Amino acid sequence: MATDCIFCKIVAGEIPAAVVRRTDRLVAFRDVSPQAPVHILVIPTEHIASLQEVRDGRLVGDMLIMARDIARDEQIAENGYRVVLNINRDGGQTVFHLHVHLLGGRRLTWPPG
């Protein structure tokens, strides 16, 4: 755990979050500043700063599968949703703990920003 990482503190239960799913390797919770009606973050329980540091490709696959399953549970899968990974500063990453955004519940436009 990185002591100054907000997502590590959520994993440890030190900061409350609206958790929607948890496994031994992953936690999914609602974003506190949602950009769509459904905006859920899926993070690993282990601190990994970004995709650039991932050593286990299965972890990223598990994150995507969890996002897909949550999209089904949230009833946004049929109409469509977006899964976003922002990597490092120029890629829009603001919290340096690997995470995917699951966004849906409205028509999403392109390009995103």
C-alpha cells in the first residue's frame, strides 16, 4: 500500500466508498465525481501506479471482465458503455493507482476530450 494513495486507503477501508463489487484482487466502487449516470472505477487491491507498471496481463483482463459484469448488473450493457484507462499525466491520469473507468447510462460522444 502506498501511504499517500487515496485508492489504497479505499482498499484498506480507511476512506469510505460505495463499493459495488470486491474480490481478493479487485475493488469496484462508484466515482465520487461521476461523468455519466453510471461511473464506476475498478482498481487492483495491490498498488500499481499505472498500466506502464503492470507485470501480470491477467490482472488487466480481470479488471475488464469485472467492468463488463458490472455493466450487465447496472443494466447498461445492452445499450452500450465505455471502459477507459488513462495512463500518466498526458493521458489524463490524476490518481496514480491503476484503474479503469466504467461509464454508461447515456449516449457517450467521441472524441472524449
